[in-house]
Amino acid sequence: MSSKKGFSRRGFLQGAGVGGVLGTGLLEREAEAAPAGAAIAGPGAVPITLTINGKPVNLTVEPRVTLIDALRDYVDLTGAKRVCDRGTCGACTVLMNGKSVYSCSVLAIDAQGKSIETIEGMTSPEKMHPVSQAFWENDAQQCGYCTSGFVVACKGFLDEHPNPTEEDVKHGLGGNLCRCGTYMGVRAAALQAAKQMKGGKNG
Amino acid sequence: MESFAYANPATVEEAVGQLAAQWGEADVLAGGTDLISLMKENLHAPRRVVNIKNIKALEGIRKTAAGLRIGALVTMDELAKSALVLAGYRALAEAAAGIPSPQIRHMGTVGGDLCQRPRCWYYRGGFGLLAMKDGKSLVPEGENKYHAIFGGGPAYFVSASSLGPALVALGAKVKLVSAKGAREVPVAQFFVTPKDGDTREIALRPDEILTEVVVPGAAVKSATYEVRQKTALDWPLATASVALEMNGTTVKSAKIVLGHVAPAPWDSPAAAHSLAGKQVTEATAEAAGKAAVADARPLSQNAYKVTLAKVAVKRALLNAVKG
């Protein structure tokens, strides 16, 4: 991560605090241009609060830090993977307010006030979510790099489509890539999980 | 990604106060599906990012006297599922549903779809919008299989907007707001083909925000058909959006707009004219497709797109009258 431009400002802002941008210094012009009430943060690190797997988490990040980087590098939740980092592969998928999103294309600061659900909040080896269980039983992974993104995307999809056809599954999981080509297993797993999740007990 | 200050306005007035008279100073952030990647590639390196997602006035779809008013923050997912859109604006719902990933549909917004930058790999690779090297475009003799077959030179990229062709076919307008006031621009004039490297591919000015789209309420039969190499995680190769005003079973007037074949949505009056006063049948739809591509000027690797565009027109027309 480059910080060519940001260093001197960051130093200033750390001293000044979040609200300090409206004082003097390098950001004076922004402050003057800002109508009353327009909150400005950064470019230096600012404290933010994210709601991750139901718990509030405080961290201090620059506005340019993406949600995937915040999860992996600041909160130590490494289940979501950074692979393409350009909103194309799906390995970084998390649920935001119940909807699947690419966490590489969301700024962490932007995710405040939203409910963020990661693979860690869904499933564990001790207590497998029906989707994880179905992935395991249907051989729906090979190298495993895409798996956590696929499982999260699948849960988001099944929450919204409890009775999918195979065609629905194909389109509904169309935002995730598997380089090993485990799609047949993934689709079978999604259909099996849909049957097991009926009644919403594990949703 | 370069560092930036992050503004989080709650109103359009506050938001436009954060914009600047020149590009490069500030960028508007909505769904982020394009901007965040552009910033990672340093193609955009704004000093200030203006998040507009907390501006309530930019949300929602509703009927007004002028037609359907669609807020800039409406997501592709909301648009594709909206009962109001499905009822009278099928071409638009189909264009939104065609965007091939649930994650992108959950995040991507109407305003963002219209304002996203082209996917041309020369542009994305840092060669600029016109892909110029030594005063000459690299595209005509380069890797041009996904480039324009219409309107090329000096710009050969294709407009990346999925909604653009449908909105042009339906005669929609966009509302652009700056600190100085608001203006309405027909979507057909919102997309522009740049003649030099400093012009953007849209009419939005750096100090403006696209706040809403208004689609007139005329009763038309419409459809969008996309031709793709892959059904997932890819852009279409050619699309057609059609809107037909019917007189019984015959076409009174038609609007036929191609997508992903030119630097802007490509309106084909010749194709539309070929249908006037006729029923839409296999034969007339095929003739309209032929008329739509009669003036195509393919590059060294993309003649295949001429056939795809022709087929897209035919199938969109047949779908429009089917249901």
C-alpha cells in the first residue's frame, strides 16, 4: 500500500483528531469549501466502528483502506480472501445488511453502521452451517481459495431464494469464480443446503 | 491507492459543495464497483472522495407526472426487481438483470452505471481514453476484439453502461445538479464521443452530481437482449434495447439502440424506420437487424460483433412483442 501523498497529512491529523480537519493546515481549502455539516475524514487514519458478526469493532484506518483489508489486516479475520482485488472473482465476498458484496470494493469507513457478516460469523469446524456442511459433503472445493467467498455468497443467495432451481443457483452464484472448476459440486451443495435450511432454523 | 479525504454529506447541497471545477480534485463514490478499482490502478487519484450513499433524496423509484423517477442510488438489484420498472419498462429491468453478478447488482447504482469509465483495456492499462501513442491510436492495429464497430476514431472504446441503451430507447433524461443549479439532459446527449484526450465520455461536469433519471411514461413495448461470451462475470459483446410504440399489431414508431458497439449507446434510425407500419415478425425483425448494422465499420479483430449486434436487434424485437 502506497502512502506517497498521505504521510505529512496523516501526521498532522493524528495530532488533531478526526474533527481537527476543520482547523488550520493542509486541509484548510477543503474546510473552507465544506458547507456546514459535511463531515470530512482523513486522509490520515481515523477511528471507525464496524459491526462485524454482531459485535462492534473499533479500529483506526485511513479512508482508503478497503473492507477486505480492514478485516484481514486490522481485525485478523482472514476467512474472506483478497484474490483479484478488483471486484471480479468473489473470494472476498461478505454479507452487508444481508446482501452479498465484494469487500475489496467497499471502503471500510463506508461500511460503518451496516451489519457485516463474514465466514467466521457463520460457521466453524465445531458448528458447521448447513451450507459449509453441504460444500464438504458434495466435494465443492479443491484448493479452497474461493470456498469461503462461495459459502458466504451461497448463504446470502439462499436467504433470499429458499427454493432455488439449479438454473437459479447458476445465476445466483454467478459472482464467484473457482479456478479449480468445482462448479458442479458447488451447485449440488447449494441445492442440498437449500433443502436442509427449510424452516429457517439455521438461516 | 493514493490517500484521500473522505466527505460524507447528508444532502445534495453539501455534496456538490465538496466537488471542484476540474476533474481529478474530487470523485463521487456510490456503489464503488468501478471507482475503487480505478483508484487502485491510479487511473483516478482524487484528493477528496465524496460518498453520496447517505443522501436519502437520491434513493427510491416512484411514479411522477413526468414518468418514472429513479434515484441515482437505486441499485441494479432494486431496479431489476422493481414492480414499477417490470410493469412498463421491461428493457430497463432486463438491462439491469443482465449485469452478471449478484454482488455487483447489490452494490452498483443507476448513477454509477451511467458514470462508470470504459472497460477498454488500453484505457485501463494507462494509455488514456483514446489509447494514443506517438499521436496515433493503438487500437485499429492492436488488440481490438472488444472495441467499437460504430463511431470509431479517434475513440474506439465502447460505452460500458448497461442501462444507457435502454434509457436512450425509452427517451429518458438525467438530472445533473451543481452548486450553481440543476439541468436536465436527455440520456442520448449525456453520452458523448470524445474527440480529444481531455474530454470525458459523459456530459457530466466535474462539479455536478447525477441525482436522478426520469423515464417518460409512454406506453411502449420494450426489451433488451444481450449477447455474451460468458454468462457470469463479464461484459456483453453486443446488446440491443428496443422500444416500440404500437398501433394495434403494427409498429407506429420504434427506437432501436445498440450497446457495447460504440463509444456511446448507438441509436439506429435506419433500423427503426424499417419497422414503421409493419408487424414484428422473424422477417421484419431480421431486416431491422440488418439495417442496424449496415453502416458498421469493424476493426481487424471484431467483425464478429457485426453479426452479434444484428442478432441482438432481431431477438430484442421478437422479445418485445412476445410479452
